[in-house]
Amino acid sequence: MALAFAQTNNKKLLKNISLVISGSIFIALSAQVIVPFVPVPVTLQTLAVLIIGLSFGSKLGLVTVFTYLFEGAVGLPVFAGGASTLALIGPTAGFLFGFLLMVYVAGLARDLRVTNFFATSFFTLLASMLLYIPGAIWPLLIAEFFGIKAGWANLPASKIISSFIAPFILIDIVKSLVAALLVSSVVKRLI
């Protein structure tokens, strides 16, 4: 009995490790897909983070995004444009760390067994909008606190909104709805 329990736990652990590694690779690859968009290009990173959350749940999603951030922190070129360590103190660092909040909120849909498109969309839209909080707070307050001196640090709130948030609202809504549609469609077919 104890041997069967240990084998089951080992299989589950190996499965989760495989999911985390493949999920972090999925996010890294999506960060390299640049979609031309006005006024600035965007990547599919947030779409991947939402899909990971909806598919893996909040806890395994957190571990996956943490692994992704760790990979970048140790120098792997996993962030947008092949960036790594320095991106974690650059102008978009708040968004990178905000992926932890984003994946957790999206993952709650899985944890709560939400399967229909509209309810799933609520979680993805909420997760996307919450991402703006750490994304804006980083250049507004935190970078200065850590002594980072750069043209983007300590900008007025109006400049943060016009540069870091407003250009992305529409595309983030679209990515949120796409993630909800993809995952809710797959879940319905599996049930």
C-alpha cells in the first residue's frame, strides 16, 4: 500500500515538474512573438500567462511563472526580445513580477472549476487589469525606492498611465477574451 502511494506521488510530482518546465518554456517562447501594434509592439506573454493560469490553476501557475522569472534572473534570454536579468530592474519589471498576480487570479477560475466562457472571461479580464497595478507602481514608486535612476523612474502618474497602461488596454482585453475562449472551449470538450 505504501509503495503504491509513493509511486502515485512520484508520478504526480514528475507530471507537475514537466508542466512547470513546459509552461515556463511556453511563456518564454510567447515573449519572443512580437505583434506589430500602435503605438508600441506587444508580445503574447500575457496571453500565455493567462492560459497557464486557466490550465494549471493558481498554485501550479504560480510555480510556473516563478520558474520563468527565475530563468530570466539567472541569465536565460526568456523575456521579450531575448532579455534576461536586467529586465527585472527595467521599466517593465513591475509587469514581469505582476505576472505572479495575473497567473494566480486566472488560476482561480480553474481552482473554482469555472468552465463557461463568460465566467472565465471575468477572471481573465480581472487578472489583466490587476497586472497594471504592479506595472504602474514599479516606475511610479518602487524603482526610485531601490535607487534606480532612469528616465522612466519616478514619472508622474499621468505619464505612467499614458505610456504604460493606456496603449495596452484594448489588446489586453482581446488577449483576455482569446485565453478565455481557448481554454473554456477545450475544457468543454474534455468534460
